[in-house]
Amino acid sequence: EMAYKIIGLAYSDSDNLSYIENQLIAIKNFYPALETELSDETNELIHRHIHSLYRGRMPMYIILKNGAFMTYRLGKWSNEEVIQWLQSIPALNA
């Protein structure tokens, strides 16, 4: 069985951190099997997987499949928009 994780990232000194934290709760309510994590600009996944042009554009979400990078999305979105994005990823809705 595949294990999926969504990491919500925002700058540690930003109001967006609590926004993303609350959004992760909404995501968890919609996708109980999806592991969630709150993180910030120090997360090594940013430097490993996100192009240098986009690394500073937080908030962002990173999705992992079995611990490996799968996809990401930049920007601040409504809960509805984020859930619609997740619904558009076939693997998460199989």
C-alpha cells in the first residue's frame, strides 16, 4: 500500500505558518489517510527538489509518495482550492 504525505511549508516568522497549520487540519479531515506535516524554510526537501527560482516562494506544499518527492504547489490557497488540487491527483484518490 502506498503511503502519501503532504508537507505544508511557510517562513518560520510569517503569519502564513499558522494559516498553513490550520489548512493541514482541513486537509487531514478530508483525507484521513494522508500524513501531514508543518515545516518551514529550513526543510532540506526544498533545496533538494525545488528549483532555485521557486524556493523562496512560500507558502508551498510538497507531496511525498513512500518518502520520495512526488509533486509540489506554490502559493497561498483557500482550503477549497487545496482540496481541489489534491482531488486532481489520481494517486491520492484511487
